[in-house]
Amino acid sequence: MTHSPELALPVAFEKLGIEHALLRSLAEIHFSVPSEIQQRMIPPVLAGRDVLGQARTGTGKTAAFGLPLLQRLDPTHGFQVLVVVPTRELAVQVEGEFVRFAKHKHTRIACVYGGRKVTHDEKALERHPHVVVGTPGRILDLYDRRLLPLENFRHLVFDEVDRMFDIGFRDDVRKIIAGCKQKPQTVFVSATISDEINRMVQQHLRNPECIFTAKPDENLTNSEALQYYVGVNPWDKLRALKLLLADEKPGLAIIFCRTKRTTDKVAGALNERGFNASAIHGDLMQNKRERVMRGFRHGKINILVATDLASRGIDVHEITHVINYDVPEDPEVYVHRVGRTARMGATGKAFTFVAHGQGQMQTEIEKLTNTLLEPAQIAGFTPSPEPGRRFDNASSRHPRSPSSDTRPGTVPAQQNSEGYAPTSFSTAGGGPGAPPRPIHGRFPTRRRR
């Protein structure tokens, strides 16, 4: 009988103070070199300090707080760590990471969230887990039912803290914190932390270690993610999307839409054209959402069409493309969307469809991320006239070419030598075809590949 050789323990993590049982797990999942956020965050969390941590998406923030908290657990006691996250998908993801890290420890972990029967979570809590990961609404529901005591646990984490302090979650967050009779060690982390969020969270932290790994003059998005914008009118977006997918042939892709209705429409249209796509949004039953996510993680579905609930709950390293079918109104949402690709050193591409009049939204994204989006052309795509202007009048009903529209206030569509006539929107509102303008008197770092 042969035995597989013992894996070499990751020495770099050992130097940070991580114990042997966790090092064995890290070796098995091929964690060898800690990222910057892990190097800077593990020691203070391990020492019991309150921490406010900010780092790009895909840099391993879960391990940065999960490893030291698992090490600080007392196996002879029950519930000790509460991790609060904004979405069900992120709750499942974080639970999975904790399970992987704690493989060689006697640690019980439970995941609780809305959308399924309370009895399911009740049974999980009857096993007296050391760690509970959950969404705010379900955590408070279980607390009100006296199933999840908040009085004496020792460690509190708010993941994606900027989202947690949104108006919709803020009251729930305060209730959870107020339910803690003894001040727990508190850790707040996110990819984006604005000055306003910073001020809000500081009142809930005690002499915190503040760790910001992205400097003001650096990109908030992953440098391995090539980022493009495509000038396309609203009525042409679906056609442009199909051509883009056919040209790019993504391995795994996420397409982000603003509304649930658009998500269903886009997924249905893609399936009609032979693409393997599924929609995911808040109106789906929980078992359907879980089934779609399993299919995407295992490669049975290669295109996920999602609302922003998925932008903070997917940690699939194989995602090659992110497509913003709708420009996010909040630039920070863009950071989390694009962060789904090019994770942990992988490469990826992000495309954003920008319609006429949305140049300022693109500018705000570029200012926040300190990155200019490169213009992209879609092979075989030419824009069509606006639907209401395709005919001269009601009696003739003859199609009119874009360049023949000479009514007052209209501008003929100009095509280049390649037959591509996008509205080449300036990133600073300079009008069609104008070059990007510098932001705050300078250009951000532009990557050329």
C-alpha cells in the first residue's frame, strides 16, 4: 500500500503565526504565498485587534480574517464567531472557505440565510457551531426566536462592509451590534470603503488597525483584468452581446443587468441562439438559485446573467469574462462586478456597454478605479437606426439608412472604414469621437497589452 507524500507546508503563512492544522489545509488547497491583505491582516486579527481592511476583489480577504479567527477558537466552547454578509450566495461562499480551512480542526460551521425554512437553520444551530455565517435578516430572525444568542460570542465580522452599511441593511447591522452584550473583536472588510463608510464604521471599532492595500494612485480593479467599453445604443445591445459572445467564446462569463426583467430577457434570448445561459436574481426560489450556482461552478452553465446580487457572492477562479450589459449607476458596484474575473493571479476581460448620454457614468467609474477603459469594437457589428426613425413616414414605410436622416436635430451616423459606427462616446463627455480627457489634470495608468 502506497502513501501519498506529505505536502510541503506553506512557510510564508507559518511565519505569519498560522498553526500546523491550518497550514496542512492551506497546503492541500495550494495556498503557498499570502497576498498583501493576508500578510498585513492576519497578524493583528490573530492578536485580537479590531481591524478595518480594504483590498481589491479576488485577493483573498476571506482567508485574511478566516484563518486567524479559526485559530483563535476555543474548541471546548460553542458559538464564538459571527460572519455577516449581504447576500445568500456570499454566505455560501464564505462558509465553503471556512470549511476548507478548518478541514484538520474540530470546528463546526453553520450557514444561515433567508429563502429557506427556518427549521433548516434551527437544526444547524442545534449542533452548536463554533462559527455562524449568515445574512442580516435571517440572523435577526433567529435571534428574535432565541435560537441564535448574540450576547457572548467573541468575534464579529462584517464582510463587504460598504454594502452592509447601505440604507437597506444599516438598521439590521446596528441591531446586530446592539445585541452584543460584550464587545467582540470586530473586523470590517471590503474592496471599496468610501470616506463616508469609513466614518460610519469607526464608531463601532475600538482602536482599530486600518489596512488599505490599494493606494489612491493605484487601480482598485485587478491589473490582470483587461477593461473595455463598447459604444452601443440601447436597442442594439442584445444583438451586440450575441456577436461579442460569439467572437470572444468565453469559458465562463457573467453578464450583469440592472433589472430582473432584463436578466430574464437576456438569458432567454441567448438560449434561443444556442448559448448555455441561466438567469439569477432575487425573485428566483432559493433552491433554483442554488441549482443555477452549482451548475455555474461546475461548468454545466457557462454564462450567468445576473443582477448585482451576484457581484459579491461568486468566487469562481475560472471566470474569463464579465460583461456589463447595463452600466452600473454606482461606480463601486463596477469594482465588485469586474472583480469576479482575474482572481488570484488569473487573467480576464471586462466589457461595459455604454450608450449615448452615459459618458459621465463611465467617467465616474474611471475616476474611482483610476483606469481608463479602452474602446473595443465587436466584429461584424454595425449599429441600426433608432426604431422610431426607421421609416420616412407612416404612408411610405420604406426603411431609411442612418445616413439619410436629415430631419432637424438629427445627426447622420458616420461609419469608419471597417463599417463600424458606434457612438464613440468620450469618457469625459466630449462628444462622439473625442479623445478621453485627463482626470483631475492627469491620466490614470493605462495598461497596454
